[in-house]
Amino acid sequence: MRQAYASNTTTAHDILPGAFVIVALEDLAEAAPREAATAPDKAAPAETTEVHRHKTFEILFLTAGSTICRVDTERHIISPSHICVIRPGQMHAVELGRDAKGYQLCFAPEFFPVSLERSLLVNTSTLFTSAGSQPLEVTGPIQTEMLRLMRIMEREYNDTGLFKAEALRSLLKIFFIYLSRLNSKEPPVHLNRKNQIVGHFLAMLDEKFTTLRRPADYADALAVTTNYLNETLKTVSGFTTSYHIHQRVILEAKRLAVYGDQSMKQVASRLGFDDVCHFSRFFKKGSGQGFTEFKQKTLIGVM
């Protein structure tokens, strides 16, 4: 695999904190050097990225062709009229087909400066949890509206008019409202203090999960009681504080096992477990399978 895309093409790797980038997939395919096909009946991909992770959100919206996206331990084939969302910190690699058309949209969480607006990320809870990466199908009138927003954002991004960032934030906010409606069969959750607490908790969990393992630690940092944090998380996400903490640790263990090719002892040490047997029981209880079994099965499916 080579470096991500062409050197003169803006990608997620070029984003500074708080920035925003949108690129047409056909422009990425056009910019990538052409290679010989691996088989006579199979066209070579336009570009394949190395497995990596970064601090931005990345959205792939495919309108034609196909693209393969590996996110953490899963491999997805993105078909036309599907959206794939990659959240900050997720290990991923993208194999962009030459016939792929659509958009790649990347932005840092800081692009939404107001906590109320950031809580939109909580309304798309299935997409923006650590494990959420399943492509979503977009059809009917909402597809037309979301593609129209993408085109307007691309035009605005390439323009030099006044209040460019404010316009992009407004357009992105509307896009996420549509995405939230698409992702949930239930009425959207009102943007309130509980949503803000959940958003702050998830952000803190991503940064502190290796050192903070008790629900009380997060409750103290958020200036709420442990019971209130637990009930808030259950109301908004359906899961307890302990569940979120344990699953975040297990997710990192899976990433280290698959992409870091580390042994169970090495992974346990990296994640702060002094006793490898304790880690083994923790992993099996949280994932439903032993560490070695998971690693063997996943390496076959992901690589």
C-alpha cells in the first residue's frame, strides 16, 4: 500500500484542528497514479491508504462505483447510495475504486465550537460510538437533499467569500440533522444538558480510558454524581457507564491485536493490566471470545 492519495490532493491527513475539508471522490481517483490491474477482469483501485487513524471525523458518501473501507476489525464494501462514517481514533484504510463517485468530507470536532451543536454527534449515537461504522443506505428525497448539501459545501469550501467557515458550519449542521433522522427510527433526542454530558463523557473516555477505569472518575471530572452519569448514559445511549468504559478498553485491545500484531501480554501491559490472566478474563467477558481466538479469526477476515 502507498501513501494516501496523490500528494497534491487535500485529504484528512492535511487537516489542522478545527478545520474542514470536502473533496469529490472522482477528483481523488483522477489524481491518483494509474497502475496495472491485478487481474485481466478486475480494475486496479485508484488508491489504497495505509491503515491509520487521526483526530477527525471522516464521511464517505458514494453515489456511483464501489469502495472498500476497513474500520477497526470490520471490512465494508460501500455501494452507491451509502454513507460510511469514521470517527476520530478508529483504525481504518480505504481502497478507492476508480469508478467511485461521491464525496469525502472530513472535519475536526472543534469545527463545531458550541457544545450545543456538538451534541448533534450524540443524536447519531450509533454512528458516532466507538464501534459504529456500518454503512447506511440513503434513498428517496433525503438522498437528494443530502447530495445537494454536499454540492453546496464543496462549492462553498472552494470559494473565498466572507463568513466561509460560518456558512460551512451551518450547512454541516443541517447535514447532520438529516443524518440523525436517517440513522434513527425514533424521534431525534432533544439537544439538552444530558446530551452535552454524554458528549463530554465520550470525548473524555477516548482520551482517558487507559488510566481512568471507574465510573466515579468520570463523574467527578464532569461534576455530576456517579448515579446521575449512569442514568444519563442509559437514557441517551442505552448502556451504563461501566459498559462504555469496558467496551472502549476492549476496542483498543482489538486494534492493538490486529493492527499492532501484539501478543496478549503486550496488549495487557499497554492497557494497564498487571495480570495477564485478569486481562484474558476481562477480554473474553466483554467480547464473547478469547483473545487468541479473536486474533486468529479477525486477521483472516480483515487483512
